[in-house]
Amino acid sequence: MSTRILIVEDEEALTLLLRYNLEAEGFEVDAVARGDEADIRLREQVPDLVLLDWMMPGLSGIELCRRIRARRETERLPVIMLTARGEEGDRVRGLATGADDYIVKPFSVPELLARVRALLRRAKPAHVADLLIAGDIELDRVSHRVRRDGRELHLGPTEFKLLEFLMQSPGRVFSREQLLDGVWGHDVYIDERTVDVHIGRLRKAINRGRDSDPIRTVRGSGYSFDEMFAPEA
């Protein structure tokens, strides 16, 4: 499952350049050209990182960054500000407003990608780690293998993505709609009950005998990976 990056930039050529290089690195990319549109998008769905231009129509990057930090849902959202304003005072203002990093245009794309990965590694280590471990379950993103107590489990592609998505945010409850968006994607239109079917398949694949079930059903809300999960003694 890809890490999601939102580009907020009104220069179309730069947006295309960023999208191409970020998608080539395996990121899922969304883009908007106005600050007010970005504000609405962030209220609908929170990405994993924002690349934010300073000067935009509708709402400035500085004001949008203030709003991001003011909302509980986005107060820890990694933000990299992109701007042609390279004076020290501007950099200080951008960082003081809440940006995690500040890159002056024109910039090196490899350097930008390195900063994106570094920031994600600090803010969301599960999103860049090759190996996710919880209790006696190990999920290897590189080999696409899952093991439990040393025993290899055989998961279908969807069950693998579902387990990966849940293990990235242990304890967080995801609605069926959020799981559909995160695992199947925004452009796939399927019934929410499909989530229940695949959760059932996932449980059958990872739970044997007296194994603890790490998948928690939250009545009326959805599912989560139990942050207190531990194997049976």
C-alpha cells in the first residue's frame, strides 16, 4: 500500500514534475492548485505528508499551515513548504508557522525526495519500514510474506494489503469506508460488505488454534489492529 502525499501547488509544470517523480518512488499522489481546495481536501481525508507552496490563490500556504496545526486531526501531519522566498526571515516564518521543512525553488528533485523520506521516517516510521512486527506476526513488504511465530502464512493479495494497512496504525479504528479507500483505492466502487468478507478471510489465515486474534471488531465503527496484541503464552 502506497504512502499518500498531497501536493498543494498552482504551477502546473512543477506539479507534473513532482507527481511523476513521487509516483516513480512508489508514493500515491494527489494534487490541488488552490489553498482553499486543499483545506477542504484535508478535512475529507488526511494524507501522510503535504508538499505546500507558499503563494497560492484562495488561501496562502502560511495560512493553510496554521489551520493544519490548529486541527487535532492534522496537528502532527508532516508538512514541507515549497517557495521561491529564500530569505532567512521567510524561512523562519515558515518554520515558525508549523512547517517541518522548507525548500527554496528551484530545488533538486533527488534532494526533495530524500527530505520526504527522511521526514516520513521520523513522523511515520511504519510507512517506510520494510518489516512490520507486532506480537508474533511479521509482515515483510519487500518479499510480500507474512509469518506468525516463524510459520509462513498464505494470504491473498487483498488480505496482505488489508493486514499491512491495519498494522501501520495499531489501535486506530478504521471504518469500512476508510478501509475501502485505503486498501482498494478511491476509484473502485464495491460494497462495504466486501470488507467484512476479506476481514473474515484474513482472520482465518492468521489465526490457528489458540492463536490470539489481533483484529478487533468495533461495533458500529469498523476494525482495528489491537495495539495491545501479544501472542498466547
